[in-house]
Amino acid sequence: MKRKITIAIDRALLRQARALAAQRGTSISGLAAELAKLVNNEQEYQQARARALARLASGFHLGGGKMPAVRSFMTDKVREQSVVLSGRGLATSHRLMGARSCILVAS
């Protein structure tokens, strides 16, 4: 529902508003209608922002399963390599977590 209002503004601002309205091919009332659109857009933005922040706060499931612990995963890899090398009578060394370890395999 539209409603007429009366506002008090400075003469210089009124001149600028009339000039702007003329450039846009509208009236002062038309500029006020643009103000209504601006207010509506701001409300829509705030609602969309609130929805987006709520989605971020709830998190996203990316489909991955539980990751193995790094240390146990690396230890299993060394065991696998030592089993493969044990049949060949070889020795190998590995770096695990910054420490050097050597596995000697006798055949």
C-alpha cells in the first residue's frame, strides 16, 4: 500500500535530487520508489547472508570416511615393504616421522 509522506530536506539537496531525477527521466517520487527497491534488496541480502552462514556453521559432508592415523599407516607401509624385501635377502632403510630406521632382512 502506497502512502504519501512529507519530508524536510536542504534546498541544495532538493536541487541535486531534481537534477538526478531529470537525468534518469523520472520524478522525485520515482527516486523514492528506487529507495524502496534498495531497502528491499538489503533485506533480501541479509536473509540470504543468514542462510549462507547457517549452512557454513552446520558444515558439509564431503563423503570421506575416517582417515587412518598417520603413524600407524606409515608403520604398516614399512611392514609391507619389509615382507616384500625379506624374500630377496635385501636390507633397506626408511625415514619415519623424521627418524631414520634401518630394517635388515636376512635370507
